[in-house]
Amino acid sequence: MTGGNHSALFRAKEPRLPGLLAAKLLLVMVALVFCLGLSVQGALAVSDPGELLANPVQEARAEAIGQQLRCLVCQNESIEDSSADLAKDIRTIIRQQVTAGRTNQQIIHYMVQRYGTFILLKPPFDLMTAVLWGTPIAALAVGIGIAIFSVRRQRRRGARGPAPLSDAERARLEALLRS
């Protein structure tokens, strides 16, 4: 046997998973890693068991309130999901107020008074929110309007064509073409 045939025989004996099975296995492994990452992230938020309330109903209320409030350090996580020191302090304040008997709305109102509407993960729709969301849309509309105006103006000029040459211009052009 030649070297080329011999290597072909060895390649044929290598165990291989069919492509679809390998893709499914990879997808399952990625999903498992993702799920493990989510479970670890949730476990890291409340790291001190002493932070939890003894009453499970009050603890559930405190967690529900915390899920509505943004961590001011992380900015895209709720304070319940964040392990930042400020989030821990806010969780402590919430649990103290829940224990004191304040309602969910009173606690959220207190946090908004203290930190502003930015602390809310779902801020209310008001004038500032409308301006924030409306400005890019208005700028896009103005840009499209300017583009349409420019195209129409250009078409009107192009339809008439350039002004005809005067006798002097025509004579000069002929002289240039002859030379």
C-alpha cells in the first residue's frame, strides 16, 4: 500500500459523531452552562443570610420590591440581583421598612424621593420620558424631511435642464473645440 491509501484507511476508522448529533450535544452543553450561570447569579445577590427576614411573607414582599428597583452601581440589574454594597444597603432599608409595616407603594415612593425615578427599573411615562424617547424619532423625521425636500428640489432643477447658452458662450465654446 502507498502512504496515501494507508492514511485514508486510518481516517476512515476514526470515530465521528454525525454532524446533527454533535450540534445538538453542543447546544445542550451551552444551555446547561447558561442555566448554571443564571442560578449562580441569583445565589450571589443576598450573600448574608442575616440579611433575610424571618417572616417568609415579609421576605417575599421585600424581594418583590427589590426586583422593581435598579442597582445604581450596576444600572441594569435589580437590587435583588446585584452584589454591590449599595444594593445591599438598599435591600437592608427595604427590609427595615417592610418590618416597620410600610406598604409597597410607600417604600417605592421613599426610594424615588431619595434616589429619583432612575432607581425604578420601569420608570413611569411622563414628559421627560417622552422627550427622551421622542427626540431620536423627531431627529429621524427631520432628516427624512430634509432628504425628501432636497431630492424634490433637485428633480425640479433637473427637469428644466441647464439654461441655454448665449451667443457669446456658444462662440467661445466653438473656438475652444476648434483649438
